[in-house]
Amino acid sequence: MTYPRKHLLAIEGLEPPHIADLLDLAESYALLNRSGKTQRDLLKGRTLINLFFEDSTRTRTSFELAGKRLGADVINMSVSTSSVNKGETLLDTASTLNAMHCDLLVVRHGQSGAPSLLSQKVDAAVINAGDGTHEHPTQALLDALTIRRHKGRLEGLIVAICGDIAHSRVARSNMHLLTTMGSRVRVVGPPTLIPAEAARLGVEAFHDMKAGLAGADVVMMLRLQRERMSGGMVPSAREFFRFYGLDAEKLAFAKPDSIVMHPGPMNRGVEIDSAIADHPTRSVIGEQVEMGVACRMAVLDVLARGLRRNV
Ligand code: NCD
């Protein structure tokens, strides 16, 4: 296993063998999870703290399950119950976590860069579970694993990431991971929601679903992240759906065996039609959630190996 760092803060900077090894390990956890033989003692005696400054259902639960399946003691700290609400700074929180001898720290924060700052102040290995509009590395890993299971590879695939790219840390991590692994990545959305950095990342930008989806192997839909928008960057939800919402008519532009993905939470009828989200053969949204647990087990496993070396 070639993982070069103590933390997992971003996909940017990882090289193909690091990503491939993580995906291979995650695949073995996916098989183990399906076999039902999941309780292991790899992280026995280790403390994993889920520190969530933003709401989350699936990511927090997924890390909790991953930690428990590997035998760690898992503690969930959310802002509403912690003293952060009473004005404690991020750095005070860090010294509290150090005093608790936390080994693995999973952080979600509204500010880009917060997990990185914490990683400089805590003894634990830090995993970024989503920071502002920056990155969400484990989401990109689980997306890649889901794609690989269906298409057998990442290299050469046409992947269309559609909707609110500008505010999406999921899109940013996916652009880094997929271009690093040799996929041909497109971003599709209204000009106001396509970031200027797309070209720098080697990604092609489209403002029209027909052209953007033509020949795509993978269609990844994203939520309109209104909480991160300043002012009216999009028209009404109805109008957005008309131009950019994925329905059967627009999906027909992509390859007939293309798969449909969404990181959740979905806004049905805004970026995706219910019939497509629930499509029995084309939608892999449920499998993304399943692969999320396997990928997080792989990440916890690899980072814990680094901790053991440091003991
Ligand atoms: C994403 C996130 O939080 O960045 N959700 C997730 O982790 N499953 C996407 C989103 O909030 O739209």
C-alpha cells in the first residue's frame, strides 16, 4: 500500500498508484461487507471522533459505521452539542481533542481549509469530510469505486458532472481524482455555476446538456448548493429543471449503458427527475452509499497503519 501522508485532506496531489491502492483496498472491504463478516479488531483501542460543524446524515453515519466495523471507539461531536456554539475557537477544540487522545479525526466544516488547519494542531490523523467549497476526498473515492465496479476502469471514460459545479466540493475532488486516473471529465451547467478553474484542471466545460452528455459513460448530478450562493445565480427551480434537470429525454443523449450518480442529498424535480433517480438499471445512487462505507474503512485502515508506525 502506497499512501504517502499522515492525513487525508484532499485528492489534489495524490498520484495514480495512491488512488488505485485505496480503491483496491476499498473493493476488498466492499466484498467483506457483503459477506457479512465485517466485525474486525483492526482499530481496537483506537478513538475516532466525528467532528461535524455542518449538517450531515450520510457522511457522518458512513464514517461511524466504518469505524465501528473496524472495532474503533466512535464518538460523534456535532456543533449543536459542543462548546463551539459557546464561542470556543477551532484551536481550543484542537487542544481538547488532543487531551482526549483522539487517534482519527473526521472533520466537516463550512470553511475551506479548516481540516488542514486542525491537522497542524492535533496529534490525530485527520480526514476531511467536506470543507466549504474545497474538497470532499472520500466522496470522490466512493464515486470512483462505484464507477470502476460498473465500467471496469476509469481510464478513457467520459464523465459528465452536471449542475452546480462552482459551489461543489464533490465536483472539485472528482475533477482531481478522475483526471488523475485518465478519465475525460466534462462539467455541464449554466455559466454562473461553472468555475473558471475548470480549464486549468483539464476539464471541458459545456453549457448545454445535449452537447455535454453526448457519448457520456457516466452522468453525475449535483445539488444546487443555495446555502453557498451569494445572490441569484440561478433562475427558478422549475426553469433550472427544464434546462439542466436530468430526465429520460436528456439521459438519452448519453451512452445507452451510461450510469447515473448523485452524492445526495437529492432535490428531486430540480436537478434530477424521480424516475431517473430510482431507475432500476441506470441509477447507482444506492450503491454509492454502500461503497461509501467500504471506502471510509479503507481510509481509516490506511491512516491507522501510519499511526502504528508513529507509536
Ligand atoms: C455533499 C456535500 O456535503 O458536499 N453531500 C455528501 O457528502 N453526500 C453534497 C451536497 O451537500 O450537495
